[in-house]
Amino acid sequence: MDPLDLSLCQSVEALRDGTLCSTMLVEAYRSRAEQLNPKIHAYLGIAGEEVIRAARKADDSWAAFRRGGDHPGPLTGIPLAIKDVLCVKGYSCTCGSRILENFIPPYTATPVERLQAAGGLILGKTNTDEFAMGSSTENSAFGMTYNPWDTERVPGGSSGGSAAAVAARMAPIALGTDTGGSVRQPAAYCGVVGLKPSYGRVSRYGLIAFGSSLDCVGVLARTVEDAAFLLEIMAGHDPMDSTSMPVEVPAFRKSLRGEPDLHGIRIGIPKEYFTAGIQPDVDRLVREAIGVLQCLGAETKEISLPNTEFALPVYYIVAPAEASANLARYDGVRFGLRREGQNLRDLYDGTRGAGFGAEVKRRIMLGTYALSAGYYDAYYGQAQKVRTLIKADFENAFQFVDIIASPVTPSTAFRAGEKVDNPLAMYMEDLLTLPASLAGVPGISLPCGRDSLGLPVGLQLSGPFLGEETLLRVGWSFQQVTRWHKEAPSL
Amino acid sequence: MPLTHKEVEHIALLAHLQLGEQELEKYRQQLTDILDYADRLLRVDTSAISPTTTVLPLRSIQRTDDITKSLDRNDALANAPEQAKHMFRIPPVFE
């Protein structure tokens, strides 16, 4: 048995039963990560000997359990990849930026802390567009990540490192973050599962802020069940994040049992998402995937989300506005890069000018403009009002359907360098993932085929606010009768 | 309407970003394009619509004002580019 072939859930079972030991599992992933990283550049940092020592301890805990001792945490001995925007105490956290190149967080993000408390081990920190701003990881100050299916192409972004790591079997599972599609889009490009929970489902404490009304911690995984497993452990209220929902976390994995049966599930197909700009292969494969859901008993109907066309301009006002405020903290005083200057003003401006990359500066400029005196009402105010309409579109739709199905992106992974000089073309990447982000509803990206070039295509399912249970149930059912998620790139 | 060089300079000043002449010109063009695109929002009649402040059904989160353990001072200072006497050190603000 090759431990790299196991899903997360299978690895957990094998560790418990003693047919696999954590030392072997961690060693297998670590050497694969080390071996492939020069080619894929999924990781910014890979754990050293300390993770092997932790794996040995995990093996002792499972051995004690099999002798009649206590059940250790459910993730005991499982290696995890963490996007480098989530703080892990003592591990460098760069956000893909020169301005945080030497930053060592003094505390651990709540979702990561919960995974560690469940026994999970940190295998490494994954590459990201600088401060999660981008759709290709080309904005990382430390070099882009390459798509494991075709290394001349981008893996998507901003969680491109996490998606590529899972696709290339360099990690069994990874955390990502999704502000406007940064988990779902790279998942689609890399042929893995990408789960963005509802806004507020998972604590953001220790996630370095980008767009605070949009940021969500999500999961890149091989199977829906694996993603559900991790979500179950991470989710739930956290007193350190007042935007985390004080609601019970359902046992997500429990509803993923028995026969895949979708009778009684109503699936909406938004006509605005299937427009002329969609690559024909993507259109066909997503419609075929919806056909699979129908075969499982789901009822489908065309729906309308009339304000879809405004999601992109709303997002590219709201998110940069929030970013411009959030990134004010990088001023060379308390942490990060400092560029000395004649006076304090000089120090601030020089540090920020030198430490931020082009896209981050562009968004800070855009956000500053949208919030500035005289333009606030026309841009930020108006965008937040139109956002209300976008949110209402979803609320209306979910009165008649349980799930909304669409493509994740209009096309498959593009070539590196193709869109770097055209910000608007890059922003168009997020066209179909932005609406759910603005509405705060959960979404999942599932591999549903490959285009004529062999590149993965993603099916996006969205559910109502806090409706992850049904979302996961539908995604899991799809994977019970399809094989796309079992395919791996040859490397 | 295209942004002027002066406007872009002013935004950079507000944003505390030191930018070179070439950067300013590039952003002038790119921000003009992006804002032109965003202008389609002005077509939407929002006279009767409230802005979204949060997507959550939560309002005014409060907690009791308990004293709890917070970040250790040395840990908080550990990433500082410069520190003195347990404080962050910066160049003088007043001469």
C-alpha cells in the first residue's frame, strides 16, 4: 500500500487500525514534497525533523489506544499543509510578501490550533498570491506555483500552493482561504475539492486580514468527505472572532453515509452563469455533471440571479477598500520590513513602497480612492448597496432550490504570464465565484472532467447560509458515482 | 473619466505609498480602466436599498469585560524592527 494513495479519511482509519504508521505517512509526504517542490513550488516552507519526531509520538498514541488506552485526537499523526496567510506560532508567515518576509507569528490561528489540538501535524506552509490578492499565485513575492497538470500553466489562486500540493500528492489535505474564490478557483484548476464554508462558520482569528467582510478559511482536499472531516474540526464559535457564528456545528460527516440518493433535492441552474464567454468544454462537462446529479434523483430547474453582472465591480470596490484599511498596519514599526527614512512619514511611505508588490499596491490605491472624501458614496456606498441586491438574489433563489450548480470558472487553467499585465482580465477569473462570496454563502468546487488539453474542470455548488450539510451531501453523492477526483497528474 | 497624474499622486499620499513616476503612470491608467468598469454600478437604482454592513445575522456582539491572559510583552515586541526599553522605537516626530 502506498500511503500517498490514501484519502485523508482512509489514512485516519489505517492509523487507528495500525495498518499504517504516522512516521511512514509523514515521511512519504515530506520526501515527495521535498522532491517535487523545485518543480511545483507549492510550498514556501517544508517542516524539518521536528515533524518526524511528532509523528513518532503520534504512533505511540495510536499504539496505546490499541492496547486499550484513550482515543487520541481524530487527526493524530496526519500531516497538514497550511496556506501561508494563517499564523502558526513559531513558523514564518510571509503572506507571499516581502513586507512580512521575516515575520514569526507569536500565536496560532484558531482553525489551525483546532486541527493541532485534534492531533494534526504541520507539514509546511503553502504559496499564495501576496496577501491572497490574485487568481494565479503569480503575485507571490517568492515566485509562482506551477500547475501539476501542466507546469507551464498557473494553478489558480490565491490558494494555488495549497491546491497544487493536494493535486500533486505533496499533502493529503490543505487549508486555504477564500475571499472572492481563492479556494474554489485553484481547486478547479488543479482538479481537487475546494470547500469555502459560509462566512462566519470558521474563525478568522490568526488569519492575516485581506477583506474582512469576505475572508473565509476553507479546505483543499481530495474528497468531499475529507473536506467535511476537517471542517467539522475547525468550525464553530470562537470568542476571539466576533464574526464567527455562535451556532452548533453539525456532524457533517454523518450525513455522508449510505446510498448516494438525491431525491427531494432541487438544484437551480442560474442562466447568468452560462454565458457566451464560457469555454465549450467547460460548459459541456458542467452540464454533464448536473446530469449525473439528476440521475441520482435531483430535480433541476433554471433560475435567475439577475444581479450577477454586478458582482465583479462590487467586489473590486469592496475588497480593495477593506484591504486598504487592513494593510495600513504594515508601516515598519511593529513587525515586518522597515525601510529607514529621514523622518517617520518617510519611513512609513518608503517601507510600504518597497515592501508591497504591484498588485497589492494597486488594490491599496483603488481602495483608498474608493473610500476617499468625495468618492465614498459613489463607489464604496453604492457597491455595498448593490451587494445587498446580490445577497437578495441568493435568498430569493434558495426559496425555490436547495443548491445552485454552475461552472467554477469560465475556462480552464491559463498559461503563466498570460494575464499579468492586464488586471481586469485577471479579475474576470473570479466572475462566477464572487457572487457567493459577496452573499456569504458556502460553495464547493468538485472535479468534473478534463478539457481537450487534459486540464481539470470544476463544478461549483453553492448552498444557503450555513447550509453546508446539504452541500456536502450533494458533493459526496456526486463523488460516489464519478471518478474524476481519483485522477492524479503524472509527475 | 481618466484620473489625472495629480489625483494619483494624492491617492498615493493618502495611502502612504512611495511610488516612482513610472509606477504612478501605470496605476493612473490601470485605475482609470478599473474605475470605468466599476461605473456600471451607477446604473443600478439603489435609492430604496440599504448598504450591506455584514452578511451575518448578528448585531452588536458584546462580552463581559473580564481580565484574561493576553500576548506576552516580549512576544509582542519580538518582531519589531527596532525596540528600546520594552517599546517600539521610531524616528523622532518632533525636533
